[in-house]
Amino acid sequence: METLAFIPSPSSGEIVIGPIPLRGYAFCIILGVFVAVWLGGKRWVARGGQPGTVADIAVWAVPFGLVGGRLYHVVTDYQLYFGEGRNWVDAFKIWEGGLGIWGAIALGAVGAWIGCRRRGIPLPAYADAIAPGIALAQAIGRWGNWFNQELYGRPTDLPWAVEIDNGVDTGTFHPTFLYESLWCVGVALLVIWADRRFRLGHGRAFALYVAAYTVGRFWIEYLRIDEAHQIWGLRLNNWTSIAVFLAAVAYIVLSARLRPGREDVVEPVAQKTGGSADDSDSDSTESDTDGGAEESAEGSAEEEKDAAKGPEAGPGRAESAGSAQTPESSSAGGTSASSAG
């Protein structure tokens, strides 16, 4: 059957920005990182953290995640780089594609842990803040597979099929990159909704993201036709999805029982800063009170001294008192006259 419509693949894997050619795959990864940091930063501040903290920790998490993702891909698809007729140097060409999300999350978590430890921040709270951003980063990053014409599914004549002509396959196939991209957007929205509705804390928002992602990854992986290791009829990533899903669900259940609710303080530095400001206001108030008390005491001492002087000070004080009362008396008289009129 002839395909009535399809998604065309780009003629080149590069995006030209002015005089600079940029690999489409790398561009999608970079854009995804920026979106994740931006959204994670907004969520972190909303939880009581300081602006800039998410970006500071991302300096550790992102490089670790890239290395972990590449290592997972190379180890699980070693035949692509160390098989007969292959060049092992290609294992370092990350811009040509090949990042395993499992390795990226695992080693990225190590980098995030280092960054959180340096700032005295609990890792689960940080993970909850950035979870939807990671899902959106994956949604954007998957379009890098479209630029590289890779990781597509079985042949199909559906109107949203992707056209492939990469020298290996020719025709229209299931756009699994598109399926996963849309699924990840849905996961991000789910986590944001559930976090607001149930006030998820202590890593449960992140665990929800992991569980929801693995459900989609399982059926999308089942459609793919690229070379992969299989165990008992299922692709390796299918088994990984099952194992990670069970671990995420177990974490949600156990965490909710052991540590219900959400963290009251996510960043001690921010709490301390707020406390210092309150202390300053308190000190200022106390100083004003003390100053007023001292002035009152000085005034009382002067009155006692004048009283001790006796008649000598009497006329002077009486005259002074009379002078002070003159405006008030005039004012009172004016008021009385006005009232009478």
C-alpha cells in the first residue's frame, strides 16, 4: 500500500547557525539541558531554594550524565565499535549519536550527589525539582535521532511514518523518536500535576518520572528494529525498563510510609539567610527600644535635678512652661471660637 503522507527526514544532520555548523544531535542535547536547568531552577526556588543552585549542581551532573550515557551505549552495543572491521575510536564520537538514558541517569545522579553534598543539599529534594525538566530534556533530545536517521521502528504506511534513506534502510517506518518525545512531554506534565496535587517529596516525584518513563519506553522499544541484545525474546532495554519500573514503584511505596510529606527545608543556606535578615530586624527593633528607654531615663533625671534646685529654678521653669503652653492655648481658643461661630 502506498503511503499517503509521511514525515521527511532532514537531508543533513547539521544545523547551520550563521557561519557555524552544529550537529543536529548535539544541538538537541544542548537545548534539552538548558530547558531542564531552567524548569528545575524555577521549581527549586518555588520549594524554598536559592536561585542558581540548580545550575551550579548541573555543572557536575551534566558531564557525568553524558559520560554515563555514552558508556552504557558503548558497553551494551560494543559490537558497533570493537567488532570486526570496526574502529574503536568511533566510541568517542558522541555527536554521531548513542547515549543510553539508563547510564546517563545513573552516573548523572552521582554528579548531582557530589554537587548537592558540596552545598549541603539533600539529593532527593533536588531530584524532585528537576524531574519534569529531565523528561522535557529527553523529549527534545530524541529529535537528535531524527537528524541522524536512527532508532526508528518497524515499516509502516501510517500518515505519520518517517521517511528513512540512510544507506542501510529505505522506506517509511514508525517514528519511535516522535513516540518517545511525546511520551516524555506527557510524563513531565504528569509529574508536575502529581507534585502539586499530592505534594510529593523525598524523591517520590523523581521516582514517579522514572516509573512513568519506563512504561512508555517498554512499548516503544518493542517497535524498534535496530540491532540489540535479546534475552528470552525481549530486547535488553525491555528488561531494563521492567527492573527500573519495579524499583521506582517500590521506592514510592516505601518512601511514602517511612518519610511522608515533603521536606520543610530544601536548602539550609537559604533558610539561614532568611533567619539572619529576621535577626537583623529584631536587633534593630531592640536598639530602638533601648534608645527610647535611655532618652526617657535621661529626661526623668533632669526633672529630678530641677526639682532639687528648689525656688531658684521655679520662675524659669514656670516661664518656660508658660511659653510652651501659649500656642496650645491659642489653638484651643481658636477652636472654641470656631465652634461657637
